Amino acid sequence: MLALSADGSFMEADGTAAAGFILRRHDGSVVFAAYRFLFNCNEALEAEIHVLMIGMALVRQHTELPILVQPDSSTALSCLSGSSLISSVYGHLVAEIKSLMVGREFISQKLHRTQNRVADCLAGYSRSERATTVWLGSGPPCIEELLPLDCNSIITE
């Protein structure tokens, strides 16, 4: 099993948002780290739902293993297992997330913000730089000190 930590960054003043992700193995080693700039969102929840959608799409591209999905937004996380947001304005995004989950084993776990510093750092950097990047097998230098500090839930292979 692999763990996907994900976070969104939203600036209400200009509507800019970004997503940050890190996919790790049970030993904490990095499968990929990524961030993506989102040109416009209406609110933080929309950014967090985009985070889950983009994260699930990246996971599908890079592994067939079961995934522990770890965002820090409980409202966005609820769309993975329930139907609370399916009839909302974000229903199309929720439908996309659910379609990306078909045929795959996903377990969800909400992280506290203090356990999600790497994804938060990546999202913040992406929003401020207006950039999108993926690193395979590692991450950018800006997260190296944060990697051992983040939540590394015990994951069995």
C-alpha cells in the first residue's frame, strides 16, 4: 500500500489556487511529488476537491497498488465515500473522482494540517510561482527537511 498526502492552497483575493501531492511507500520513500497551479477556483472547498481529482489521476498513472488517501480537508474527503457533494455545484468533480476510483482499492484518512506539511508546502509554492511540476522518485529541495517530519502512517506492503 502507498500513501498519497494531498493539500490545496487557495487565495480568496484573486481566486488562484494550487494543489500539492506526495506519494510514498511504506518506508517513506517517494514515488512522486507534484504540484499544480489552478488558475481559478471559487472557494477553498473547490480547490480541495480539485486536489483529490488530480491526485487520483496521478496515482492511476503511477501505480496499481492500493492507496491510502490523506488530505487535510474532511469536507473534501467525504466525497470519496459518501454522496454529500454529488448534487452540489462540484458534483461533476466528485463524479470524476469516483470514476478514477473504480476498480482500485482506496482507503481514506484525514490528516491534521501539521501532518501534511509537504503537500502544503508544494501547493503554496505552486500557487505563488504559478507553476506545475512532477518529480518521479524524489521531490524538490524545498521539501527535503519536511519529509521526515510529516505523518508517515505505518503502512504494510
